[in-house]
Amino acid sequence: MDNVKFGKFVRACRQERHMTQKQLAEHLHVSDKAVSKWENGIGFPDIKLLEPLARCLGVGLLELMQSERTREEQIRTIQAEQVVSDTISQSEKLEAQRITMGKIRLLLTVSALGILYLIFAGLSSLLRAGADGDGGSLIPSQTGTWYENPIVFYIWVGIFITGCTTVAFLILRRTQQLPPVGVRIGRHRVMGLLTILMDILVVVLLHTYMANIANNTGQLCALPDAIPITAYLSNNTGSMRAQIDIPEDVVQGLEDCAYVKDLDLTVRLKAGINRVDPDNWNTLNLFLCGVNRIEAAGGIEEASIVWNTGKDASLFAGTEHLCIVSRQLFEKNGWKLGEKIRLCQYYYYRGGRQNKELFMDPLEDVTYEIAGYADIAADMKEKNGLTPPDILVPFGAVRASHHRRSIRFVAHSAAFTVSDSLHLNDFKQEMRQLGLHSLTPLSTNVSCDGDVLNVNDSVFISTATRLRQLIDTAWAFYPVLLVLIVCAGYLVTLLLLQSRRQEMALLRSLGLGRGKCFFLFFWEQFLLIVCGVLAGSLIAVLLHGNYGGSSALTGCVVGICYIIGNGLALFRLLRVSVMEALTRE
């Protein structure tokens, strides 16, 4: 059928019967624009309209199909009966196809719900991971979910989707009423295989890309443990980090701060055993050091201390009157573990902020129980120019003595580790609120106040900045990558389906509209893409390890983008003129 010849024939017959396009359209229950398209050779009427159109124009069906009048009445009648018979048969086939495709769409819809579940599982995994506080890592932190093992996850979802699609294929295979050019992936094995391989390649590449982001994110989250940030208090020039005056409100603020961990506090005292004679200062001959942790003593290990039964380093966190004495003092006085000794304590103070001279006044006489002894002088690694202490006592016990005597308490050193290095700016802001400020090494007014915060964060900041730049760059390029996947789906589909343009045109000529023809080919490509995405995701998981729900999300993102490109290519292919495609064949 020549569309131009057909259009001229329809116009001539309509004008012979003195009918307008609108009148003809009303008889056929179509629009006058449709009649105009037929007459201009732009389109053809639906196959069901051929017989009513022939009656309205007063010509035979065969004459209408051939677009010319014939004189052989007998031949025309026989051929017309055959055309009508073929038309009715084709109409029945199309109705059977419509019913069968309805069943297939139902099965494919179930498959699509399985794909949506993959997306839901991936998003839920990421949201729960972020809520658990792992810094937005792509690696889910929850345990106990059935899809924690991605291999099992993809196997079950793959079986579910494959089962539905297999039933759809069986219906297609066993249905004898479908037109010979229906959805038959088996007839195009090479193109189907190429589509699946392309999907596998794209999924593996995107999964590798996301695995790289996850790896960098994991390194960033693990960076605080790999490169811990330490900090300590000093005077304004940094020349003193021990025997400085740290006010009690600063000490309390450090203890309450969520960003501070492994806080080491010390306070130094002078003491004498039993009594101190003001006329004989030789009786005030012992150095006491109050510590809140054994690590604050400067390198003394818990294992190097000889403990009394039932005692350990946890005593320094309390306020009990327990002590650790040096081995020399222990042996010199012939003391025994568990023995109690009376110590006359004196505290240090200064006359002003810039006065380095120390003064001493009585604090409190306290009876301490000997909980253990050690080689304190030999074990201390950080002496900071100070004489090693003879006795170690709990920091809280010394602090309580100051409170009982209503004496202003100051600590003499403070050092700690930043617990959440990834929120370093928030930590520094909280330290500024405590009254701590930055170092001023060139200051001429040297103070003894411990109000300067020194943070060893240069290595951490440089490493974290590099990782953040890599992560931000990768995420910034991610939308571009998705657009490239859409383009890949568009180009691959366009190239692979060029050879099937005549098949599309033939389906159109048999009465299928563009929408139905589009979805016929779309579902075929959809099934191929699903197979490729599932296979690619499984291969990617085996190559890059367990990423849980994020692997499912990556595969679904690829599938969605590729399907979008596929749909755009099909839309373009179906815009071709039916007669043009058939003529090329």
C-alpha cells in the first residue's frame, strides 16, 4: 500500500460522493484531522476502519486496499472476501494478544515490585547507617538483617524476579495466537546478549566507583583511631605545660566535654610523714602527685606496680585515701602493703599570674592506706623538668581536701585525646567557651596560667582534607556519571534496535498504536536489563566485598538510568514513518 496513492484515492472517492472531511469523519467516528492525514499520505486508518471506510466511499474493500477501481467484479468479490477474512482473523489475533499481554504485564509488574524492593532495601540500609552515627558511611552498621549477606540477598531476589519473568516467557512461547513479530527475545539472541553484557559492564563500573567512595569514607571514619589528635594545656607562650595553674572550672569543663577522652590531670603537693616542724623544713621532704589515671603519672604501667590484694589502678578515679609509694620509700620505712600512713599535705600557690615563684601553705593531714609500690622514678618517662613524686594519690582525694578547707583548687597539668576528630571545629568552639585560647609564642608577658590549648592536629587535618576532597569530588561527578549511563542506554539501544525498525513498522501496520508498540519492545528490553543488572551486581559484590543494601541500590540506580536511556531510544525509533520503514525493507 502506497500512502500517497491511498490518500489521493480516498480524497477522490470522498469528493465524488460530495462529502467533506468532517462528514466522513463523523460516519467513521474519528476526527477530521485523522481523515486529513490519510488523504495527505501521512498515515493509514486502523485496520478495523477499512471496511466501514469502503462502505462510506462506495467502493469495494479490495479497491480501497489497492487504491484503484477494478472492472473484474468476480475477482474483486473473491479477493474482498479473502481480505475481510484476513482482517477478522487478524483482529481476533490482536484481541488474543491483548489478553495475553495483560497477563504478561501482571507478571512483569510483580518483577518491577521486586526491583523497587531492592531500592527500598538499599535506601533503608543507608538511612539506618547514617542514624547510627557512622558518618554517612556506605557500609551499613546494623547486623542481623536477612540481606546483610549480599550474595544471599541477590540470589533470593533473583529467583523471585526470574520466576516471574520465566512464567511470562512460557506464556509467550505457548501462545499460538500472537503475531509472528511479537516479543521473542530468542529470535535476537546476539542483541539480547550484548544488552546484558553492557548492563553487567556498567553495573560493575559504577559499583567500583561507589566502592571507592565507600573506601575513602571508611578511611575518613577510621582516621581518628589511625591518627589520634592529642591536646594539652600550657601557659601563653607554650614554655610551660606542667606546674601551671589550671582553674577548677576549666578542669570540670574538660571532664564534662563530650569531645575529650583519656583526660590526664595532675596536681602536685609537698608532704611530710606524721608531722611537719615549721622550724625544720627537712620534715617536709616528700613530693605527692595527684593523678586521675595511672597514665597521667607519666608512663608508669599498671603491671609494674606491686599491688595489695584487691587493689588496681581504678583507685585513681575515685576519692578514697589510697596511695602508691616509691619502692625506695617503701623499703626505707619498712612499710607493708595495706599499712596506713599519715601525711601532712601542703599545697602550692603563686602570688600572681606572672609570678613563677611558688609558695606553700598547709592543706590537710590525711591518713592514706598503701595500695601498692613501684619504681616511680625509674618508670616515669615524662618528667617535664620536675622531680619525680615519692607518692601517687587519687586526684579526686586532693581536690576534696581543697573543698573541705575552702581553698581554691588548681590543677597543674592537663592532657587528653580528642574523641571525635571529625568534628574538630565544634570541639575548638567548646574549648573557647571554657576560656581557653590559642598560643602566643612571641608574647613578652609570660604567664603561669594554664589557659592555652595546644592541639596536635596538623597531620590529621591534612589527611582528612585530602580524603574529604576525594569524596566530595567523587560525589560531585556522580550525577554526571548517571547522565553518561542514560546516554549509554540510549546509544546502545539505538544501535542494537536499528535492524528491527521494519519489525516495529510491521506491528504498526497491523493495527498496534505507538504506545502499545513502545511497551511491547520496552518490556523486552526491560527483562534484558534486569538480567544484566542482577548478574552485574552479583559479580561486583564478589569482586568488591560486602556492601549490603548499598550494592542493591547501586544496581537499581544503573537499571533505572539505563531504562531511561532505553525508553528515549525506543521513542525515537518509533517516530519513523511506517511506509518509509516498510519501503526500505
